[in-house]
Amino acid sequence: MIVVKNLSRHYQMGPTIVKALDDVSFTIEGGEFVAIVGPSGSGKSTLMNILGCLDSPTLGSYVLAGEEVSHLKPNQLADIRNRRIGFVFQSFNLLPRETALENVELPLIYQGVPLKERKKIALAMLKRVGLEGREKHIPSELSGGQRQRVAIARALAASPSILLADEPTGALDTKTGVEIMELFHALHKEGSTIILVTHDPGIARQAERVIQIQDGRILKDLPSKEWAA
């Protein structure tokens, strides 16, 4: 599913070159549940942006579902994002004046799915995340956990190859965070490939595998049962 080889991302800061990522290599198979963990400034957000085709590496190779994407143009990267990646963000990123149903429909609109078909898919996705009956509610009428469920439904709507979650429980209370992680586990059991970016070791340990980033390099890449922060 994902093959990353000798990936680096460098930034020019005045006379200094900052190595946000430095010669990173790993493979993620379809159906895996992987956590990428590290403190602020470790490089995990830079890695997430590259895996999500929001940014390109300075050096190295990134192959997604058999397609080399590391040197594509911005419009080509946008096409890959629309077709292959579903995003879940800490801040939900929902349109405040649109209903839950309309928010979930968004990626399908970008894909040109006809109105009747996209409503059918969006309804099915909201049901899948436990929000049947909340279709006409706008975000301000929903709890934080419900908003995150809408965001997950939206991420799933276009049948992405990868579900990429950035601190998905960070804005939630503990109980709601547990419920959202239970939903991710359920989606994983259904076959979804999930990459979860977090600074929280407790959240990271709930994945099958942990890739620990420090100073732009991979410090550890282990099954979660063998990993200790």
C-alpha cells in the first residue's frame, strides 16, 4: 500500500537547512493500523503531510498504491488526495453552516458523483459511524464526539485507500476519545488501512504497530505490544 524509501524533507531557514525528515524508510501494508508518534518538532506532522499528499519530499521516494507520488505537481497531488486519502483532523474541519449530510457529501462532490448517489453514500456513512437521525444537524448542534464522527464519515465517503487521522482525539474529553478509538478499531476490523498521528503514547499503543519519530528520523518501528515510549 505505502512504500517510503530514503525520504527527506528539508527547509531553508535563513542560512540554515532544517532537516524536518532525514532519510526515512518504511512500508505499510493494506489493512494495517499504524500509529506515528513523536513530540512536537519530531517530524511526524511533516511526514503526515507527505503521506497525505499535502507536501512533497526534498529527496526520496513515496509510492502509494503502486503509484510514485513524490514528485507530482500540486494539481496531481490534489487528485491523489481526492481518490485515495481520507483525512480526520483534531479540529474536525467541518463546514459550520452545512448539515452533517452535506459535510459528508463534500468529497463526493469533488469526485463528480451525481446528487442521488452521493446522498445515498453519505447516509450510509453516517449510519456506519452511529449518526443515523443526525443527518440534518449542523456542527453547532452536535457534540464534539458527534462532530468527529461526521468527520470520519466524510473521510470514508469516497472509499479511500488510507484513512489518515491527525490527533483525532486531541480535542475530545477522555470518555469521548475512547468512543472514537473504538470506532477506529471497528473500521480497522472491517479492513480499513489507518494511519494515526499522535503525541500520546496511550493512543499510539492502541494501534497494531508504532513508528516513533524523533529529530526527523525513525527511532523505533515495532508492533505496539513490543513498543515502549
